[in-house]
Amino acid sequence: MKKMKNYRKKICIITSSRAEFGLLSRLIKKIQINFVIKLIVTGSHVSKSFGNTINEINKENIKIFKTIKLNLNDDSEKGISNVISETITKFEKIFRTLKPDLLIVLGDRYEIFSAVIAASIHRITIAHIHGGETTVNSLDNYFRHSISIMSHLHFVAHEKYKKRVISLGKNPK
């Protein structure tokens, strides 16, 4: 078997909102030195009605691999269901060709949930940041906990969130 020269692991990172990009940007800048980063921008970042916050990413001089536009204007059950279905399909196509070594996601949005479903099907290792947290009376809890269950690596913000992730059946290590 031939040894691969200078192979750097390919890490895919998904950002869908200004809130989590603020947390991810420092991580991206640190790890892009040693890894090939493929940043996928979706959700409110590429929505005119949510302020086109992709401009903030561009100001950070972080290279964007792909953008995925979604219709986030319909927050009815049908609208959210349609976006989830559409997003799973779009990420499935990306992961089929990209074949990342690791997917890093943060939070609880349904766009992230959809990407994690597609990554799970492709058996991509998933790292989830901020699992175990809760939002009162929110669908986000279902998405966040499902993302944690499908993830392999967990980066939680507090011991109580670690306990919650463990209670979902994840390895305490």
C-alpha cells in the first residue's frame, strides 16, 4: 500500500447563523493551519430577510467552500419540514463527493440537524459543540439532542450539559 504524502485531514464545518459563527470563527482560524477546512455556509447567513450575515464571514477572510440557500421565511410545520427534507438532500450530495474526515457542528438549528442526518448516513465522524443544553418550550431541544445522539465527539459548555449528553446514551469519556 502506498503511503500518502502530506495528507492533511479534511474537516467540514457548517455554520447557519451569526450566533454560532461568532463561536466557530476562532476555532476555524486555529485549526486551518493543520487541517483542510471546508466551510459550508447556510441558513440565515445567506438569507436577505435575515441580513445576509455571510458578509461577516467574508470580512473574517475565511474561505467558504459552499453556500446553501434555503427558504427560511415559512416557519410553519410544513415549511420547516420542507426545509429539513431539502437540506438533507443537498448535504447528502455534498458529503458524497467531499468525503470529509470530520464534520464539526454547533448548536441546535434544523439546518444543522439535517446536515448531521446526511453525515450519519455517510458514516462521517461528527463533533458537536454545545450539546446537552436546553431552550425552554422550543423545537431546538429535539434537534440539539438528536444531533448529540448522532455525534461521536462532544464539546459541552458545562458539567450539567455533559451529564445530559451522557443521559442520552453517550460514552462518558
